Amino acid sequence: MNKVLLAFLVGGFIIGSTNAVSTMLGPEYAAMVGGVPTGLIAPFFLNSRQKKKNFYWGYLLEAGVMAVIITQMYICIHMTGLSGYEIVSISAAIFMILSPLIIYFFGK
């Protein structure tokens, strides 16, 4: 149980620190702090080498999905009149549909 608590504390600290980094350095740096470290730190809490391999493969697949979705968000914010909330809502819906499908069809 302590391992689970530690994982939540570390993850919460990383996600929570994005606001401070955004204020001090800018939102482009906050995305770097908030998104990347969780994928780097999470395997530390997995018990076996095979679980770590599976995690990295899934993370690689999800990174591809996120790259497509973030590109779509970037294009939408520049080329449409949609609000930020609408773009995020549409993107989240696409992510929730596309991610499980990608993992199902390409996961090991």
C-alpha cells in the first residue's frame, strides 16, 4: 500500500508543479514538466521487466495517439472559431475512443 501512496504523491507533485512552471517559465515548459515525467517515472513502480516492456510499448502507442490529437488541437485553435473548451472536449472524446482501439489492435 505504501508503494501506491508514493506513486500518487509523486504523480500529484509532478502534475501540480505544472502550474508553477507555467507561471514562471511559460505554458510550453509546463507541458514538458507535466506530461513527460509521468511516463518516465511510472515504470519504477512496476514489479517485473515484462510489465515494464509492456508499459513502454503502450506508452509509445499512446504517445503516437497524443501527437495526432495535439496536432489536431493546434490546427483547430488556429483555423477554426471553436473555443478552447470545445477543442479540448472534442479532443478528449477522440482520445477516449482512439486510445483503447489502438491498444487493443496494436498492444501486445
